[in-house]
Amino acid sequence: MEAYLDNSATTQPFKEVADTVAKVMYETYGNPSSMHMLGVNAEKYLTESSAILSGTLKCKPAEILYTSGGTESDNTALMGVALAKRRAGKHIITTNIEHPAILETCAFLQKEGYEISYLSTDEYGQISPDELQSLMRPDTILVSIMHTNNEIGAIQPVAEAGALIKKANPDCIFHVDAVQGYGKARIYPSKMNIDLMSVSAHKLHGPRGTGFLYVKDKTRIEPLIYGGGQQKGMRSGTENVAGIYGMALAARILYADIDNEITSLYGLKDHFAHELLALPDVSVNGIRPGQSMEVRTDAPHIISASFAGVRSEVLLHALEDKGVYVSAGSACASNRPHVSATLTSIGLKKELLDSTIRFSMSVMTKREEIDYTLEALSELLPVLRRFKRH
């Protein structure tokens, strides 16, 4: 049996999405900037895509800026604001548990003379609004806070943060990395005071290499890519029509029944977490006890578990041999040794930092996959602990 539990790294495309992408690529191959009918037909797909995606956010179609994915969206948001508002100030606030696409961009901006303040988190991975309030200044030009953490699934109080930011400094831009949140939650930027928001298609059963940045009307950012002036000059380059339409189709499928899908995922997660905790020397990270379904502060699809006495890389490959696919933290940074900033921020014991696995589900995940994974863990853990490193 195969159990794919690495959906936070990437998801399997919906079959309808894959088939449609291939069809659009083959049949609607005109350049959407061309004036002939092949170009006009391609442009129609972009128009429909913007209508679908804006409908999920309750925003304007013109507020959707297409990119190559989450990393480009994050870079465009941070660099674009930094360039556009450099005369207004050079102070930026973010958290110390952001995706590398944010943290590495902030590190670059710091070298360019910007001051970066980092919000800490509690043991469940959540920031403190009080700390955010204390860091806000008249020269704060940007606050960037992720919606859902990619390692432990902590959901940040985005709406509360947005209201606080705008009250403290109405001119400050609020960016949200929603790569792990979009498609697993209802997010309405206008209600949450979000000015910029990043999304990636391959996290929601769409094609790789496609994403978008929500840009609130009249929000001024500088473009990073120059050329033919596509997308009103904000992101030049011929649009990936098939990929964009595939992303929109995936979003439409997910949001058609999102409330029930979220409830179903939480059911799987709670079952999985309960059974994990029944295993010897296993702890689950980021789940606040005693929560009701209405006020969950952990995402429905991510489970972070620590296995005392077993190195995460060893357990990952042992599970792989049984057809179970997981990540040792974030796959986006797992190709090089590193200490997880997220696990450090929540105060995880030092000996567990290298013993933590991320399991991540999707709407395709079945109960049988979870139970098979639990069986595999029950079999593997006693064996692997006999050979633990001293």
C-alpha cells in the first residue's frame, strides 16, 4: 500500500486539472497578448481564471497578479514594497517561523540597509499581538506574517494582526503568505486588512510553477520583472495560460465544498494525533488542547510529531521503504542540514529537533492511509530505537 502524507510539499493534481491543462496547452496555444482569435481565446482563459480566483477571496479580478508560485509571490511582495516605500521608512516586521522565501528575502533586505524585527511565538507556534503592537513604528513599511506555518500547521491570528497594524500605522502594508492556508481555509483579504497575499497552485492540487499574488487595489509595489508589460507592467512575460487555468480550476473544485472538506480533514488529523500519542515516546507539536472546531489554531492538514530516540531522516527512509511518504520538516529546505527555526521557536527540546516528522494530508487522503502509517510506525519504532545513535 502507498500512503502519501507529504502534501505540504506538493499535492497530486486533480485528474480534471491535469486533463484540462493538457487540453488548453494543446488547443489554445495562442499568445494572450496577440490580437488574432487564437490570442483572444487564450486571454479568455485568463479572464475566467481571475473571476474564479477572485470569487474565492471576495476580491476584484484585477487584484490577482499571476506568478510562478509562492516563492516569486513572496519575493515580489517584500521586494516590491521595499522598493516602493523606501523613502517612507526601512523597518519591516516578520516572524521567525516564516518560509525561507520570506526569511531569505528579509536577510537580503537587511544587507541593503533595511531593519528587520522578528516576532517570536508561543509553544503552539502562534505570535503575540501584544508583541506585534510593541514593534510597530511610524517608519514600519511592511509586516509579513504567514497564515499557516508549513512545518507544524500553526494558524496565525491574521485578522487580529491586520486590524492592529492598520490602527497603529494605516500606511503600513500587510502581507500574508497563504501558501499553506489557501484551499484549507476561508480567507477574505478585505475583511482581514490584508494588502498582499501569496498563493501557490501545487499546494492545492494544481500544476507546479504557477501561483498568484493578491494585490489590493491602489497598493503600490514596484515590479521585479520587466519586459513586454504584461499584467499592466507588474509582471512582464507571456502568461502561463494552461497553468493559470489549471490553478483556477483546482481552486474552484476545493472551494465548492470547503467547509465539509475542512471538517473531514480535522477528523482524520484528530484520529491520527490520538493514535500517535498512544505510541511510546511520541509527542505531537502545535495542537492546543481543549479547542472547539470553531476556534482551531492548528491547520487541518498538518501534523508534526517527534519520535524520541529516532533520527527523523532514518525514520523518513524507513517509512519510505514501506510506501509511506513524509517530510523531515519543510521539504523546501530539507535538501541541506539545518536546525528548524519553527521547532526552535516553539521551545522543542534539543534532543527532539532531529527527531521530528511532518505528516501532511489533503482532500485525497484516506483513513486507510493513516491507519497503515500507524501500523508501520508501531512496527518500525522499536526496531529503530535499538540502533539509536549515542
